[in-house]
Amino acid sequence: MTDSTPVDGQSVPAPRPPVTPPAASVAPTEPPEATEAPPARLWDRMRDDPQYAPEHLALEAVRRLGPEAARWAERARAAQPGVSAEALADQAVRRFVNQARLSGAVSGAAGLPGAVIDVGVLAWTQARMVLHIAAAHGIDPRHTDRATDLLVLQKVHKVAETARLALGVAAGRERAGALFGGGSQTALGRVMLKLGVRLAQMAGVRAAKRMFAKVVPGAAIVLGTWANSSATKDLANRSRALYAQGGTGVVPPPRQP
């Protein structure tokens, strides 16, 4: 029996968990905890409000993945006394870059729905990595400021102030949806296209609009493993630079060689 995620009245195959990276790339203190893909309720929320999909993902990531990252850092420090923040960050980056490399086409679905799920899984994996890097540097990954960090680091917003404003709007829409129900009246194809573009932009997938504009039902989309890992490595570098200086919500300029 195949699980499915409802999308605007239709069923889309649920994402298959990515293959677990080789043991050598995973910190020995990291147990399998959180799901590798966004939860079904988050997909529903993003489908009903695709304009604020990155904000909804950032809020849910901090709620769901922040505690996991905090537990991981606590166990890692207990198992490796004296380990440095940089060493812990290295462990997290290796793990999640490997996962990002494998995240393309994890859904098993073709065409636009499959592409949307794939970039959603990539954006979720990247958010999880950022929260683990924060925890490695002693920054609380459960704090609401981490959602702001995610949006700035993933270049959804240029500055923390606009990110916080957008998060407030998204949180308000989330509460309204819980009270009155969602249910976008927009055609499925348009909703999925907008959602896919927003998530692809969040995940650092270049030429997102052109890529999704060419997708038609029945066409297979496989995100390149190089593109996934390259975008995730770039995000890791920005995250490490931010949290090494205490996490201000403002991404510092690249270090000069």
C-alpha cells in the first residue's frame, strides 16, 4: 500500500525517505530522529498559502527540528568531551550535504507534483542542517529567531527585519487557517507551480521559474546531485559564518582568502 499526500483534492505520492548516508559521514552520536521530509500538515499549509511557503517551512522547522538539533549537540558534547564548535559543525555539514545530494527525485512522482516534493525535501534538509550548525555553535536552535535566520541565510529575505515581518504574517495566516480552514480555490497546476518556485528559490535551486515553467504532467524531474550539494554547501558556509559570530540574523560578508 502506498501512502499519499493530498494536494488540492488529488493524491500525490508521499515522499520516500532518502537513503541513509554512509556511516562514515554521520556523527556517531546522531540517532535517527526526525523525518527526512516535511510533515503532511506542513505540505497542506504550504499548498493553501504558497506565497508564504518558505515562512511556513521555517516556522515548522524550528518547532519540529530545533529540539532534535539541541539534543544532538548535547549528546555529541557528552560523547566527545572538549570537541570544538567547528568540529561539530563539520559533522553536521557532512551529514546533510550527503542527504541533499540524494534528495532529488525522492518522491517517486513524475511531473510538477514530484518536482515540488523534491525541492520541498531539499529545503527541509537544508533547514535541518542550519539548525544543527546553530546548535554546534551553542546557539539555541529552538528559539524563534532561528526562523528569521533561516529566511535570511536561504536568501528568501535580504534582512532580518523583513524576514520577521513575513514570519508574523505567515503565523497569522496559519492561525486563521486552523480556525477557518484553508482550501485554496486556485487551480491545482497554478498552486503547485507557485509553491514549487518558492521552495526552489528557498533551496537555492537556480533558474527556478524556468525549470518549473517547463514541467508538464508526466515529465520526470530529477534535481542534479551537484546542484543540490553545491547550494547546500554554500548555505553551510553562510550559516557557519553567522553562528561563529553569535547569530545576529544578518549574514556577514564572505571571508577574504
